[in-house]
Amino acid sequence: METVLPPARPFPATGGECSAILDALDWRSHPLGDPAAWPVELKTAVRICLTAKFATMVHWGPELFTFYNDAYAVRLGNKHPGHLGQPAKDWWSEMWDQLDPFFRKVLAGESYYTENARYTPDRDGIARDAYFTHSHSPIWSDSGEVAGIYLTVVETTPQIEAEARSAVLTNELRHRMKNTMTIVQSIVNQAMRRAATMQDAKRLINDQIGALARTNDLLTRSDGLDAPLGAIVASAAEIQGAFANRLSSEGPAVTLNPKAAIAFTMMLHELTTNAIKYGALSNDHGRVEVRWQLDGSALTLDWQEHDGPLVHAPERSGFGTRLLVALAGDLGGEPQVQYHADGLRCTLRSDLRAIIPD
């Protein structure tokens, strides 16, 4: 006589941590009831999900009760494991308006696929932009009705962010090449005006172009070294070199991590270039003050120009302004740019946690 086995719970031992957590839950008060008595379609989908090596999830019923595997759990931050078995709307409430439209399509029997879609999940207490490629398919009951959703997903946030950084760097390279030519022209023009002899002009030009080359070396270095902020400010001042003391600086000793060092260098390079082209360093008597100070968990750096040409706020933001904003984001802050009649002022307040070495 054939032995009939009792219905089994759909949480296989090979399903990893998520399977073990689900198996340990008290299902007696849950709307789905005893897992052994679940519909065979749900049990099969959950077993496939839990044992898959790719990030997968199952939503079931009108409430979209949620099941996911270990490969998916690592993407959930502090939402795991407390939301296993809970309605999807409860734990994706911060972006339900983004999810609900295509959930409705799938529940109506239409599969859904998208690449590099942007969402704003809250995985660590803050809703942040993230990008995902994912596919949602209906789970059909034996009677031909859609009873749930089966989905697979891969997060593409690192790829999208890398592409965005690459685009910024490409544009910055083009911008810097144009700026370099402008600086070289300014160096030659000022040297010819100031030098008493051609020999003096040659020396001044060599000194300045050498300083510019060293600054560009710092911008493109990839050795992963920390750097003192004072040295970075000095490298910006070195571009003016033999043209007298036109940039003064003052501030406490602060060591920057490699990412912050590059961002500060690029920012000061951009401000120096702007001053040479349009601001206080475009004439013979303008000057620049750079001051920075520590204030609790923040560092504030202030760039102030004096005695330059009359300054007017631009009608629209150019690439230089957008670059300053992008670089400030790497420093945990946002630049405040003011166009005073006496000269441009740029103030940046940075989060120390984003700029100092670990």
C-alpha cells in the first residue's frame, strides 16, 4: 500500500537564513495560516524563491504578503528580516507610488520588465535614489486567476553612479583643457607686462607653467594618499607663483582622505581659474583670501576675492558652477556662492566624516 505523506511546509533546509526565519515564525495568527496548508502554487513559488541563487521575491494574495531569499536580503538593509511575510505596502511605503502601477499590471495578468529604473528605498533610515533592473511575472492559480507575483531583480546603482561620475569627469576634462589654455595665456600676458627683460619673462612663465603642471598632477593622481588641506591650498596659490602674494591662506591642520583631497583640489583649481579669467586675479592688484576652520563635526572653507573687476551674478549656471556643486557633494556639503561688488565669495561647509581618513 502506497504511503501518503502529510503536507510539508515550504521552507526547505537548503533555503538559507530566510527559509529558517520563515520556518520559525508563528503562522497561527497570520492571515495565510498554516504553511503546510497553503495553496500548492504558493508553496512551489516560495520553495523556488528561497533556494534560488539569484535575488528573487514572491508576493501573494491581495495584500501581497512578501517572501524573499538570501540573495535579495542583502539589498534590504534594516528592512530585513522584520518584513518577511508582511504586506509589501507596509514595508515599501516610502516608494509605494512608484511600485503600485506595475504591481497592478502584473496582478491583471501582464508581465513587467524594466532596466535601470530609479526608486527611492529607505534601507538605512534615509530614502536614497537607487537603480534596479527587474522582471515581475504573474503566479497563476489552477483556476486561471492571478494569485501572486514572482520577481527577480538586480541592483544597478553602482553601474549608474559610475557612468554618471565618468560623464562628469569627461566634461570636467574638456572644461579643464580649455581653462588650462586660458591660464597659460594669462600667465604669458602678465609675465610680459611685469618682466623687465625677456629673460625675466621666460623665468616667470616657466615658474608659472611648472606650478600649473604640478597642480594638474595632483588632480589626476591615483596613489590613494591622504593629503593636508594646507598643501592643497598652497598648490592653488602656486599657480600665481612669481606674481607676488596675491593669495593668502589660514586655517588649522586638517588631513583629507584621497577622495576629499581630489575634490578640494579640483574645486580650488576651478575657483583659481575663474579668478584668473574674470575675477580678482585678472588684473594687477586683485587678491584672494582662503580661510578654513573646524566647527564640531564640520569644516568650513571660505574663498573671498578682493579688488577685482565689478562682479555680476550670471544669468544661468555654467559648467563651472555645476562642477562646484558636484564636487561639494563628494565633500558632504553644498557651496554657497555670493557675487559681491568687491569680489566673488564661495563658502563650503563640509561634513568631517566625508573628508577625513577613516
